[in-house]
Amino acid sequence: MTVIDANRMNEIEARYPEYFHRSFRQRFGGLMILIATLLYSLYAVWFFDLPKLFAEAHWERVGIYLSQWVSYDVQPEFRIEDDGSIDIRYPRFSPLGDNPHPDWLVNNPDGSITVSISGTSRTVTVSKSQTIVTAHGISVPVDVSSGAPKVVGPVPGWMTVYDDNVLADLGFAGNVSISVDRVKIRKRFIGWANFIFDTQSSFFDKPVGEVVGLIVSGPRIKPDQSNLSLAFDDIWNNSEWQHGDVWTKLFQTIVMAFLGTLLGSLTAFPLAFLAARNITPNRLLNQILKRFFDFLRSVDMLIWALFLTRAFGPGPLAGSGAIFLTETGTLGKLYSEGLENIDNKPREGIKSTGAQPVLVQRYGIMPQIVPVIVSQTLYQWESNVRGATIIGAVGAGGIGLKLWEAMRTNANWENVAYMVILILIVVFLFDAASNALRHRLMGTKTH
């Protein structure tokens, strides 16, 4: 065991003062940051009134919206006529078509109609005098023969009685609204209705095998058009899902991102050489260009899109212009900073040979800066694919506008899900392509 005397200890302290004589900031800096973070978190909770916000939030709507993303409903209405007959009606543009005969609706011998909401566990039987709702293991009759619907017996928790109607909530499967002269049923199905062919298509409601047979070798449905061409037209012009319009708008979004990023990089590249202090020794010009870059990128892409839609009208031109202006500022700053951080020795060596300025830049600077330019440009291009979706919502064209229109109706959430999935796929593909291209050009391996 080695014993260190006082002189040796003083010598060590003098040699390594940063370890033995630490400042107050060095000793308590981490603790102060932790305390400041906690205090700021408490302030944020108070400022935004988070307890009240969470208490008053409509959390039940989350489940409703999510269920509408992956399902659709059919809403038959049963009208009880004066002669006791029951007239079945469907809303206009019903997913079942103009003349539906679903197998979950059964006409009984006594004139009543039984609707299966969810198998045999949740059913509704409609007759001229009463409606029987079966759910959660019990059957609840509702008398509709008098002036107002009346529940016979105790009212279960999933049923609500109003003055002129009775509402039965059957969960995700649907609901039933019962009044004296009509019964409205909402029956929910998992999936996307008529995603391939809409109700107006000649292939609507046909089995897959029959559709394939018609396309491959069946007789022509329209004499002047092949079945394959007709099927493609029906899919592309699907009135409910609007595949043609959605894919066209998606392509517009990709073109907007590519064109805006390309023009921004081409504009920023020469300006960056003028803004870099070590390339262009003119302080006034350097500062003017750097402040110009700051101005372009400080105005958000969304704001530029609003300005340009006022100038050029709604459309992809405004979106491409917004991306171009933002990327000129962002890439100009990144390129100029990359130029200012290069090693000047290769440039000085080439300059000492008497080479022309263009050759000095080409062989002394470009090999060092190209990896930075490629990496940053590809990253911005990938990011702008997402950004182009957002600015489309303010009228700059692309799928963003289509997505916003579907969300505003508050009813076409399955269409919203469809477009969101397409956007995610495009972003993932561009992310993978950008990473692969970046690693290939920079000579690194992906893991």
C-alpha cells in the first residue's frame, strides 16, 4: 500500500487543478440543470392547465375515430307504414349499392324483420307493434304502438330513453335508434367498402374468381372496350375512393418536393461560395448573403406557401416555390458552413502550382465538400416529401389538400387512413432510397 505524503499531494493538486479545485458550476451544474428542468415542467403543467385539459378531453372520440379508420357502416332504415307493412330504405350512395339484399337481414313469416348486428348475440327484430333488441345476453322489447316508444321492463345501461326515441348502443358493432314510425340501424363492418370497384362498376359485388375470369377470357361487357381496360378504368375512377385523383395528387407531392429541393440546391450552391469567408474574402458580401439565407429559412415553408398561393393561385407551383425558397436558405447556410470548415491545405497546394481559380475550387474544395452537399441535400429532399404534404393543406396542391378535404367532412376517415398509409409508404421508400444513395455516394456501408 503506497502512502502519499503532504508534499506529494500538493504536487498532484498543482498538476491536476481541474480535478481538485472545481468551480461551483462544475460541481453543481448537473444538479442545477435537473432542478431547472423540474421547475420548468411544473410551470408548463400550470401554464397549460394540463389536469383540467386531461379531465375535460373527449377520450371516447379517440376510439370512435380509430374505428372509422378501419371500418365502415351500413344504415338501413325501417319505416312502419299505416297498414302495418315495413318499408326498408338505405341512404343514397350506400356501400351495398342501389338494390341491396344482405344476408344479415331476414324477413320472418310473421311479417317482422330480424337484423343481425353482430352474429346471433346482437340482433334487432322489427315488427309493427314493437322492436326487440337483443344484446349482452338479454332481450329488451320496445313498444312502438302508442304515441312514444316505451321500453318494456327495466332499462339496461346500454340503452338510453329520450322523449321521442330510444337509443341502444351496441358498442363497436353499431347502434339502434327506435321511434314510433321508424327504426334506424347502424351496422359496422371491418374493412374498407368497395375499395376496388364502386357500386356503379360492372364488376361490383362479383366474386374474385368471376372478376378474374371476365378479365382473362370472359365475353366483353362493353363491345368497344376490353374487360381489362374496363376494370382498370373502374378502379382508377372509383367514385368512393378516387384512386386516380389520390395517386395523381401523391405524384404531385413527390414532384413538388423534388423540384423545390433541386432548384433550392442549384441556387444555394454558387451563393454558398460567395457567403463562405475563406472562399470569398469580402466581409460585406458574406454577411449580406448569410442574412439573406437566414431570412429565407426563418419564414416557415407554410407561410411561404400562403404567400405564393395568393400570388399564383392554388396548385403545385406555389408548393414548389415555397420549398424552393426555404431550401435556398437552409442549404445555402449548410453549404457555406461546410465550405468554411474545409481543410485549406489542398487548396493552397493546388493554387501554388499556378492553377486557374476554377481548377483550384474543383480539385481543392469539391472533393471535401461533395459528401456534405450530397448528404444534406438528400436529407432535405427526404424531409420535403413530408413537408410538401403539410403545405398542400393550405392550397399548395398535392395530396395534402386532398387529405385536408377528407378530414374536414369528419365522415370519410377511412379515406383519410388510405391517404395516410400512402404517405407513410412514400416517406419510408424515400427514406430508404435516400440512405442507400447517400451511403453509396459517400463510400460508406449500411448496417
